[in-house]
Amino acid sequence: MIIVGLVLAAVAAAIHVYIFFLESIAWTGKAAQKTFGTDQRTAEVTKPLAFNQGFYNLFLAIEIVLGIVFVAIGWKAVGATLVFVGAGSMVAAGLVLLLSDRTKTSAALKQLVPPLLGIVALAIGMAL
């Protein structure tokens, strides 16, 4: 179950790296505008905010990747802690999005389900 949890956490990290790309690098492009429902004018005005937000997503992904590396080299407690913190923050942010704007339910679920499943699987694996 540890491997399953780490794979699901890695999927969550990959999603958040993509979100980082959209928010911090490609914010004014068509893909980001389509994903986030903005237009060119709004994207230009909100670019500094999106840039900052993207880095939050990148840092969460880095926590998970480092956690996976630590588990792989045998430092399971350190690695699992990093994965739990990174993935837990992703779940919490997804819940905030879900509770603050029901029109974003699909995006919130994409953001929170993979890390939540990763947390559950990793916790079971660590307990066994």
C-alpha cells in the first residue's frame, strides 16, 4: 500500500506542477484562460496574483517529490511526513475551493481526490 500511496501522491504532484505551469508561466495563454475561465484582460490584470499562486502549487509538489525520494532511500518517517504535509495541504486547498465556489466542484475534485487517496493508501501502508 505504501507504493500505491506514493504513486497517487506523485499523480497529485504532477497535477500541481501543471497548475504551476498554467498559473506562473502560461497565465495569459489560451490554455490557462480556458482552464480558469478568464479572458485576456482579466489574465493581464491578475497575472501577478496567478504567478504567486502557481508557486504555492509548485512548492506543494516539491514536498511530495522529496517525500517520495526519502521513502525510496529508506527514511520512511521523514518521507511519509513530507508526503502527508504536501498532500494534506492539497486536500485542504481543494476543500476551500469546493466550499467557496460550487461552480468549481470539478476543479476542486481534481485537486483534492488524488492526494486524499494517496494519504489514505500511504497511512494504511505505514500502519501495516
